[in-house]
Amino acid sequence: MENVPKPQNDPQIDNEKLIDLLDGAEGEIALVAREIEDQWKIASDRSRDLEERLEAYEDVFECEVGDTTLSRARNIEREFGFRQLYLKFEGGNPTGTQKDRIAFAQAMDALRRNFDTITMATCGNYGVAMALAASVAGLRCVVFIPEEFRTGRVKEMTDLGAEILRVPGDYEAAVYASQEYAEKNEVYDANPGGANTPLQLKSYGEIAYEIYDELSDAPAVVVAPVSNGTTLAGVYRGFVSLYRRGKTSRIPKMVAGSSYNKNPIVQAFLKNTPTCEDLAPQQIRETMINEPLINWHSIDGDYALAAIRQTNGWAANASDKNMLVFSKMLREREGLNVLPASTAGLIALVEQHRQQPLPNDRYVVLLTGRKS
């Protein structure tokens, strides 16, 4: 175990060395458009019958979203002494992250319920996913973004037809503004923490079903990076469903990793508080690396915290420096070009293994990224 990188708490990094790692997620949007152009045209054509549009949209959804790669990470196994370590790479989705799963599910729900507009708040990835999903469904998409936030993904959103509204404050302020807009204008609210939470959790539960399809049982542990906590909570619920139906012999331990002292889920676990408590917004310092993870308020945090505790899992912090180290390692050892923030769960797993070796079993790590 002497080769295990030790956790680093200092988030200060030489930014000039990071340019090739921090471009944001990318997907194969253009390729999707070419291969399913006919179905896309039908689904987005508002002059057509709703049933015909829904059928075409579902075809696009089923063909292009999910069913992402689960690969054995043999080189990482050798590096850290794991028996079997699998990487669930959500970068294979059209826009490069797991956000496509909930974006397409909600756009289909909006289409079915006869909405013509969908809104949500984002700092990047979710906005691109929703812009694409809304474009396929022929829906107007209104995206709220904190006015100080800058990302190359905004151009992707506008290229896909989304309307961008900048609002003062942080991500949580953008969510509130989007929710108000949805209520006032009677448009579909695709923000976390609202009436669509069950649909979002169910959509992320598909990740559990895909892991089961590949492994024929549940792994010992599933680890994920957390921000709002929706992904981890949804995967947990998927495995609960599989176990209750007798498909798996167990429910995996759920493990969360996030930016150092900047996420309520991890802090609640480490401090053993009964629920997630909001952090002081002024103490949350955003960097190019930790942005996908940080939150002073994790909207679905209590769901994720419950999943961790009910499965005897754990949660841990990850420094910016370590996330960069691990993203580089995954690129060099396993050929995956992952977003540094998505390695926070892997870091939580490896650090636990370093402190107290884990049993010889199967472990699954959720990762997001961009095409190489």
C-alpha cells in the first residue's frame, strides 16, 4: 500500500498546469444528431401528434442515454491492491455526464404533460444536458446561471437553443429564481428538490440496474462524487429495488466523496449530525476544480446521507490537488479522460483502503468526463 497517494488538504494549485484537464465535460452531441436525425425531427415537431412525438422521443432517449461503460480497472487494482475495481464511466452519455439521465427523463415528462417550456438552474453540465433534451423534445429551455459564473458550456447551451438568464448570487440563488419563474409562468420546473425529485431519483436508479446487468449481483461498495446528493441517493434506491425483488444478494455500501470541507453531506457524516446542515456561504471558496462539488446547501443531501448510513458506508473529503492527481492517473493508467471533480468518490475509497484494507470483493466507482 506504499504507493497510495496521501490526501492533500491544500487546494492551491498551479493553474497553468491544469488547462488540459479543466475544459469541462464533453459529449457526442453532433454524432447523436446525425445518427437519429429522423427521430429528433419528429419529436421536436410541434405540429405532429403528441403520441407520435413521444414515441420518437423515447426512441432517442433509449438509444442515446445510459447503458454506459462498466470497465475493469486492472491497472488501478494493481496500484492500490483491490481485488476487483470497476469504473462506471458516465462520460459516455451525449453531453458527457450522468445529468443526461434526469434531463431526458424530465423533458419527456414535460412533453407528455403538454408543457412547452422547461426551466432549471445550473453552473454548467446540467444546463447542457437539459438544453439538449429540450431541443429533442421541441421545448423552450430557460436556464438560470449565477451572473459571476463563467464556463465554456454556456455556448453549448445557446447553440442548442437554450435561453440564458443571469441572476445575482450563487447556485442556490439561481435555483430559487428558476423555481419562482416556473411557478409564475406555469412552466416545467426541472430543478432538484422539487416535485420531480422521485423522477430524478428513479432516473439515476438506472445506473444500479446497469451495474447489476454487468455483474449479475450488487458490488460490495459503490462510490460517487456528491454535490446535491441526487445521484448517490438514486443509485442507492435502484439497488434497494433490486434487492427487494430478489435480484441481488445484498445492497452495496454507498460511499461519497466531495470537495474538502465544502459539502454538507460529507460534513454531516463526519460530524455525525442527524441531518445535513447548511454551511456558511461565505466560507465556500470555488475553484476551477471543485466547482461541480461545492454547495453550502445540498438540496437532496438528506437522501444521500441516509443512503450512506443505512448501508454502513462512509463519506470523505478530497482536496483539489488529490483530484488532479487521480484524474491524471486514470487518464494514464486506464485511458479515461475524467473530470477531476468526479474522482472525489474514488479518493474516498482509496483513502479508506489505505487506512484499513478493505475485503477482497467488487467495488464500483462512478466517474464523469469528456471524450478523449
